[in-house]
Amino acid sequence: MAAVAAAAGWWQTASTPVALNTGKVADSIQASILSQRHLHAAVSCPDNVIQKAGVVFECTATVGGHRFAVYVTQTDGDGHVVFVVA
């Protein structure tokens, strides 16, 4: 029976990837820049980033017409991140 189930694809070891809510990440970066630097920033992050520990991606913060790279690293598979403004 196990051979039939495996052949039919019923047993899968890999789960479907979950997309990270990058809109929420962008909002968090904006709030952090405002609270730490007292600057209003527009932040954009890419769509379709997989939610997985160790994934690194780049967002862009725009402050007063100047663009800054924001490097984001996911610390776990639950959507928690840390970031550095370059």
C-alpha cells in the first residue's frame, strides 16, 4: 500500500512554500526609521519572497529624495526579520 501511495504522490515530504508578508516588513522598516531617526521614509520590498529562515532580500527606503538599500534577513520560518540600512 505504501508503494501505491508514494507513486500516487500522496506522501510528500516538502510542504508548499509560504510567501513572506513583505508589506508588513516594509511597514516595520518605516516605523523603525521614524522612531529611531525621526525621518519619514517610503519603503518598498519585493513581492514573492519565501518565508524561510536565512533568506536575505533587499528593500529600498526613500528619504528626502535619497534612496537607501535595506538588507533584510529572515531569522526564522515564522516571518521574523532583522534589517540593516546601508
